[in-house]
Amino acid sequence: MFRWADAPPVTIDKPVCFIDTDSNGKLCVQQSALQILQQIQQPVVVVVVVGLYRTGKSYLMNRLAGKQTGFALGSTIESRTKGIWMWCVPHPTKAGTTLVLLDTEGFGDVKKVTDNFCKFVFRDSSVKRLKDGHTVTGRVLGHLAKTYVDTISSGSVPCLENAVIAMAMIENEAAVKVGLQVYKSGMEKLKVSFPLELKAVSSKHQHLSSTATQAFIKRSFRDTDGKYLKSLEEKINELFNGYLCQNEQASKRRCEDLLSSLSAPMMEKLKKGFYANPGGYDLFCKDLEDIGNKYNSQTNKEVKAEEVLDKFLKQKSMDSKAILQADKKLTEKEKKIKEQNEKAVLLEQEIKAKEEKQRQLEEKMEAERRSNKERMRQMKEKMDEEMRLQREEAERAMNSKLREQADLLKKGFKEKADRMRQEIEEFKKRSTEAETNRAKEFAAILENASRRHEETMDLMMQNHREQMMEIQEKNTKSSKGCCIM
């Protein structure tokens, strides 16, 4: 489970300009400040001191940052720090949290601030959250600021919901890329060791798939219909199939090279006509059997072992038939018996190759079951956490309204207090509806994910049944052979 404290802290040694005006007088976000925020994966506590110039804002900011200097202190309206300046420092009392200090204009020289003010800010300033409880990181803050400033500069009215929707799309697309990179980098390291047993590749796939999903969940935001998680899932499966093919090709090359090496003496005998003598067929079968035994002892864990051997034996069957027909030591009846035995051996090896594929398909099915189980667990955990944060944010807002209502009653503003009561009732209703809708969205996402898994398993089961039928058909024709095994 990801913990915010695990995210690396980002500290800058002095304030940087965050929002300024361009040559046309329009607001703009400084790219250097955005790059800093993009690196902050921790939750942020945003502190802004607002006031007229020469009222001590910059001095307060320096105290909050634990520095004597930083935000420039000036005595005139021509101060160097016009615009909005930003300073990011680790939170002094909350581990895994970054304090983002924003200063406007930076005027003032008041030095009589007490430590109580700083303690109040550190104690009571909470981590910034959106309306649905989503934690704001430095990266999210940067997205929101950029969207707001661009909207204002274009002459439009900024809307938080629109900004959040735009940010969600950017973050979710990036989350898919992050998840894929986690998976791909791990599998690329494994690929160096190809060929491997299918179980080893599947086990690594399951682990990396889980890690990739966790990386996606850590960064994703408002993937309400599960579209981006589905995209990640499909792309990971596509990559997995690609790595399986690469592993199979590596296994095939190794098996073919081994057979080529083991059969080299026999091939030399064939060229010299060694087997074209009476009794040559039995000698050929003996050499072929020795090759098969040595091959099997060295390839018992290769995913393409049986398939490559099946192909090799079928290729050598032409030589075998020619040698058999030319062997004058054997009677016609003996030749027919040996020919039938050879066919049985070839059929038996073909069955082994198909059984090998069957075992590999079963391993893939089991890997899919394990991956899906872990993926569903992670999704459920993420959804439970989001529901909890949404409830907490609603409770915080409700408590704030209740305090405001109590304060109005205390001051004798009954009419305003009544209006606030109505507002509170409406807020309760909206919060309940929002929570219900969120629960329905989450249920739909889980249902869709479960359906995708069932469809995948159905296809695998269909392939499994078809392979079983082929094996059964071959088994009905099979009889014991005498050449190999």
C-alpha cells in the first residue's frame, strides 16, 4: 500500500516566481515553478498570507519557512517580488507533507510576529483537498493553477469543476504511462534471462502487473468509469503476450540449436550412407533414440521442448522410411510392423507437444485468475479510501457550516441562522446523493472489471476445450512405439 511518507520530499532553497504577468499584461504561470510542483508527489498544505503592502506578509512567510531571509522584504511598492511567489519546504510537524508558501508582492518589515502564529498555522492548516476528498499534491496544485490562470487570461470565468475534469484527464493518461513503464522496465530486465519456464514468466508478470496497477492507482484521479484502468489492463496483457512470444522464440532457438548439435554425428552418417546397409534401420532408430534421450534430459523445463522435438522427428521420418525400405535384412512383414511402430511414436510425440501447449494455457489461465484477484483487491482498497476521504471532506464542510450557524445565533442573527440551517439541510442532501452516486460508480467499475475477466477466461476455456478434444482424438489413434522414449 502506498504511503505519502514514502514519496521523496522536494525542497527549494529560495522562493521562485509562481504567477506573473507577460509582456501583454496577462497573467501567466512560470514554467520553472510548474516543474518544481510536478516533482512534489506528497500532499501539500498551502499557506497564503493576504494583506496590503508593508504589513509584514513576507516576514511571516520567512518565519513559516524557518528562514531569516527568502521572501524579499521591501519598503516601497517597487519591490522585487511583484506577482505571486512560491516557496516549497518540508512541513515541520507533519511527516510526508510539503508546505507550499505563497506570497503576494512581498512588502513589509514587521518583526513583532509571535511564535504563536506559526504554531497556529502548523497545527490547524490541513492538507489541501478537493471537494470529493482527493488529496492535492504539488503536481495537482500546478495543474489547477495553470488551468485557472489560462482561463482568466483568455477572458473566461474559471470553474473549479471544469479545471478538475481537465486535470483528471491529464493525470489519468499519465497514470497509465507510469503503470506501463513500471511493468515494461521489470519485464525487460527479466527478458535478459530468456528462455525461462512459463511459471517463472507468469509469476513475474503477476508481480509486475500488481505493482503497475498500484502505481496507476497512486496517480489516477476520478477514473469514474474505469476507462483508464481498463486501458492499462489491456496494454499490460498485450505486452505480456508479446513477452511470452519472445520467451517461446528464445526457447525454440535453444532447443533447435541443441538438436542440431546432438544430431550432427547422425547427419554425418546419413551423408556417408552408413545406414544404407542390412540392419541399418535398427542402428538409425538406436541413434535417434539416443538423441531423444539426451535432448529430453537437457530440455525438461523448456516451453518449446516437445514442439521442437515433434518437428524434428517428423523431418527425420522421411530418412527413416527410406532406410527402412532399403534394409534387406528385414522381411516385408517386419518392415510393416516397424513402420506402424514409427507412426505410433510420431503420434505419441505429437500428443506430448499438444499436452505441453495445454499445460501452458492452464498456467496462463491461473496467472490471469491471480492477477485479477489482486487487481480487484487493489481497486476495492482504492475505492474504500476515496469514499472515506469524501465523507471526511463532507463532514469537515458540515462542521464548518454548523459552527457558522452557531456563531450567527450567538450574535442574534436569527434570520441569517435560519437561512444557514436551510443551507445545511440542502448540503446534507447533496452529500448523501453524491456518496450514493459514487458508490454506484464504484460498483459499476468493479462489475465491468469482473465482466472483462470472465470474457477473457471464457476465451481461454474455449481454447482449452478445443485442445483437449484434439488430444483425445489423437489418443484414440495412439499405440505404443519402439523408437524413442
